[in-house]
Amino acid sequence: MAAPTDEEKAHHYLWRFWRHIPRAGYITIYDRSWYGRVLVERVEGFASDAEWRRAYSEINRFEEQLVDSGIILIKFWIHISEDEQLRRFEAREAVPYKRYKITEDDWRNRAQWPQYKDAVNEMVARTSTKHAAWTLVEGNDKPYARVKILRTICETLSNALKTEHTPTAGYLPCGDRRPGEGRQPDRGKNDDKADKADKADKADKDKGGEKSDKGKN
């Protein structure tokens, strides 16, 4: 996703992602996605401390809503070592047709490796949930990383097609009930009158008890 437009900045930061959620039967692949708030925006200071700290719970609720609506959400974090990143940067600079892939911003961001490492660790720890878990991919070996990602996608889709979708958050459409939850019998007017009579009778007995106690004293 590119930097937000002026129109997108005028809304909550998740608004621009809601607009691009795929309809039924379609797939959307995001690079960074809404996690920019707790990574780049956190490290670069584009978001205040309150904004990026609040974003963890906002993201978790957002993803929970996506999954509960029937979307299959798969999240990957591809990790490479600091030495491997340096090797790739230098290789891109050395090959003319790959040089466009490397910019000054890449080198500047590399200098902030410790800050990004802390941000990534906290992101994974706080947003890997039952409904949207992270898959960590060892990325130093590119062929291995590609196979692991493809296998994870295939297995996740296969399992989803075999399993009946049920909300993970516990929210149910109006009128639906959880398995094993019985229907409560309808209460009529006579039941309400009986309840009121019982309460009145109990109140009279309590008053009578109070009078008896006072007489004893």
C-alpha cells in the first residue's frame, strides 16, 4: 500500500483498507497492509505513541471481524538475518538491472535495525491471535521460504473448505444460538403476574418479621 492520500488521512487509518477488502470469491495480497501503523509509522515517528499502542487492539478487532464474516486471513512474516539483508543490498547495487530495487531509504532503514526488531517482536506477540495467527517464515533461503508459504496457503484453504464456518468472537446473527444452547420458554402475562404476586408476598413476610423482632426487644 502506498502512503495515504489526503482523503484517507481524513479518516481512521483502517478506513482505506476496508475499501479494498475483496468480495466473495476473490483474493487480495497486501504488502505490509495495516501493520504499517505498528512498524514504519512507529519507528519513523509518523504515528504518536498513543496511536501505535492503540493500534494493536484495533487491528485484532478488525481482523476478527474479517474472519467472522467468512474471510480466510493468512499472515506471513518473512524474516532474514542482518547479514543476509546486507548481502542482498550489495548484490542489488552491483547488478545494473537490479539497482532500481535499492534506494537511500533502504540503507537508512537498515541503520534502524534494532528499532524495527523491537517493533516486529511486539507486533507478532500482540497480534498473533486464534482467529489470525502469524506464520513466521525463515527467509534466508528463498526457495524454502516460497515452498513454506505455498504449503501454508494450500493447507489453510483446504482446511477452511472442509470446516463449517463459525464465528470466533462469539457474536451471532440475530436469532441464532450456539450449539447446545436451548430455547428459553416464552413467558406469558400470567407468569409475570405470578412473579409480581410472589414478590409482594415476600415483602409482606419480611415486614412481619421486622415487627416481631421489635416486639421482642
